[in-house]
Amino acid sequence: MAAERRDGLRVTFERGFNAHMMGIDGTWRRECRLEDISETGAKLTVSGHVEGLHLSEFFLLLSSTGLAYRRCELSWVNGDQIGVNFLKSSRKKRRKAAQHSGAEV
């Protein structure tokens, strides 16, 4: 068995949690099940194939309205399961955007 490479506490869902993956540009979307999640990444079981999809950066939609989401990048593939790392926007970018809008960070 492979050694655990993930950092941080992970939450595992017994039956998985329904979610969707969507391309950054909105050109593709796939149903998936969230198997486990941590602060830094997650394991997903994808419905359908992932060949040909641009997985270097995409959205993981956690709500049916799309209001809860995380930006992701592909970490690994094993059959219909994939590992993703969550991408964080830099604090510098958020601060700059807040300054332009007049909001505080």
C-alpha cells in the first residue's frame, strides 16, 4: 500500500457527496462524487471520462447553485478517481482588488 502523502486532517464521506467539475472557461462539466476532502485537496470519483479535458485548472462546484466552489488542479489519476489540489488566490491579489473596490481585507 502506498504511503499517505497528504497533509492535514481529511474528512471522508461514507457514500460520497454529489458535486460537479467545470472548466475554468465553462466549456465542459462533469458530475463527480467527493470521496474525501481536506483544507488542501480532495479525492473525486468522476462520472464519464476525463481524457481531453483541461485539468491543469478547473472548478469543483460544491453546491447546485455554484455559489460554493474551489479552484483546483489535477494531482493524480487512478481509473475513475482523481486527486486534486486546491488553488488559493494570492493574498496580494485579494488586497489589491479590495483597494480598488474600497473594501477592507
